[in-house]
Amino acid sequence: MRNSSMRNRFGTTAAIALMVSVGTVLLSACGPENGDSAPTAAPTGSAAPAAPAPTGSAPGAGAPGTAAPGAPAPSGSAAPGGKEVNGTSAANHLTISTGTRTVALNGTTVDFGTVVRDLAWSPDGRKAAFVNGDGDLVTANPDGSGKVVLAKNPGGETWSHPTWRHATKDPIVTDTGDKALERFAAIVFTSEKGGTLRLEKVATKSPGATPEVLTPSSSEGGGDPIPQPPQTGNTWANAGGHRGEIVYANTPANEVYLYDDYIRPSTREMGKGSQPALSPDGEHLVFVRSVNGHDHLFTRSTQGDQKAEKDLTPSAATDYTQPAWSPDGRTIAVRTPDGISTLPADGSAAPTQVSTIKGLPSYRP
């Protein structure tokens, strides 16, 4: 079942339980089906969701992909014509998390020693954040070492799709000292409990802390009251820019929002769609919307005076989902039923398949 603007072809945000002993493996929480809908299973704090090998997610700004289900090590599978395709390298910064314990990056695979779901990278690329097999929020080094449980899942909740929110000093805004910026140093993620989706956050330097609910809001103006954005149904947060901005999707409204509380809270509707991603400079966003039976990629400026949207995949003959920006903002990686493709962020060329690994794309800065 898909909502009015997007077919739920890529799975729920939550982990999908193992259905057979071989062949079907737990995928990433942003799995191949219904990527922006509520999770179907809730990991508990003590028991990991069924899976033959732990899966995970990495923090990140970026590498695409998730290894093919059931693959013991996502090192790439044969592409049409027999060519072996991996698609990741130190040069392109692309990474692919597969919902297993292995992550494709730097042209090889890394065993994180635990399930990695929804891998995301820190702004400096030195740490990865993900949800492990117990449903906990974990950070680790790029080689899988130095794992720290940043937040323990209390049980009865499903956590997914973490993103690193941050801000830097602004020469124009005088009150952006170190303490003022610390509140932006957080990982924002989706929490599903009892069928209700909310965004939560936890400080990056407080292991073992209890997450707080993130409440997007807008400051009241001097005239009529400003309508406040919905507090539930929010999912798929993605951070970008230098002022702690995040974009996220609201599932019931099938709407993408931009939230910024750098100086004062501001939440803006950015258009119908799901699975948004904010560019590294915070100036543009890309999101998914269904058009003529396929999931297309749309982009638009985040500036209030520029509302024009552009369909980056007007001739789509397949589904393009789970987009991620390259560190330089020039390329977008996207998941397809056949693996990972990339395309210019300005839409000047059609998507090109770069990997047959099927997973969540992300870029490591």
C-alpha cells in the first residue's frame, strides 16, 4: 500500500524480521520496502531482531547502498555483461550499508562486528552512527572499532535513520560561541512506539544519555498565530548546512519539512514527498515523489524566495529512492531495485548505475 505521492516500494523504516533460515536476511531499517512508513517490528533493548548476521547503520553524510540480502559479504555482484561492480572508493567517498554486519567503503568491505542499520557519517567523517541488532544507537570508527552505545533502546521502540546535526561559528551572528553550538551537536533519529513516529535527539558527547523528543516548531509572529507543524508522524531526518538545519518527512501529510532553530525556531513546508536529504551547504534539498507509477527524485532550493522544483528523473523507468548528497554537493547517490546509481545534482545527466550492491547509499566526508 502506498500513500498518495509515493509507492511504498522500498520497505518500512523499521527492520524486517528474518522470514527463512537462509536467503532472506534482515535489511537496513531503511530497507527496500516502504522506506518512509512506520516500522513493522520494534526492537527491544535486550533482544536483537532476528537476523543471521547483525546489521547496522553508519553515521553519515554519505555512502550509498546496502548489500544484497543474504550476501555474506557485500563485495559486489556481477553486473550486466559480467563486470564486477562495487562502486565505492576513497576517491568518491561513497559507502553502502547492507543491513548486515558488513559495510562497503573504500572499494572493499568492512566487518563492524555487529548489525549496522542506516549508517550515517559524522560531519568530519571520523565516526559512523547506526542502529545495531539490539535496536540501540551506536557510534564507531570507520573500521568498525571503538563502538560506543550512545543511547540504549528501552524496549518496545524501533529506532532508525540517524543523522548528525551540527553547526559552526557564524561571523555574522555574534552569539554562536562554543556553548551555543554544543546544543546542535546531536544525533537525530526516528523513534516508533505503538505505531507513533517521532523525531528524537541525543547529544553526541553523552554516551548512555536518554534521548529527548525533538519538537519542530515556529516562533510566533506579531500578527496572526503561526500554525505549528505536526509533532507525530515525523521520520527520515537528514541534517545539512552549518546552522543545525534538518529536513524530515511527515508520513500522514506526505509532506517534507525544513526545521531551523539557529536563531529562532522556524519550520517550513517544502513540498509533497518523502525521504528528503539536505545538501552539505544547506542550500538545496532532494526528495522522493511518485510520478506516473515510479518514484522520482525532485530537488529545490531551501531559500524562501525560490520555490521551483525540478524533476531530476523525468524519464524514470524504475524507482529512485533513499537519496544522499556527495560531500561537494555535485552528485546524488540513489538506491534502485538493481543497486546504487549516481547522477549530477543539477539534473544534467540521467542516473548511471555504479554498484550492484543493494543497500542504503551514504557519503563519508
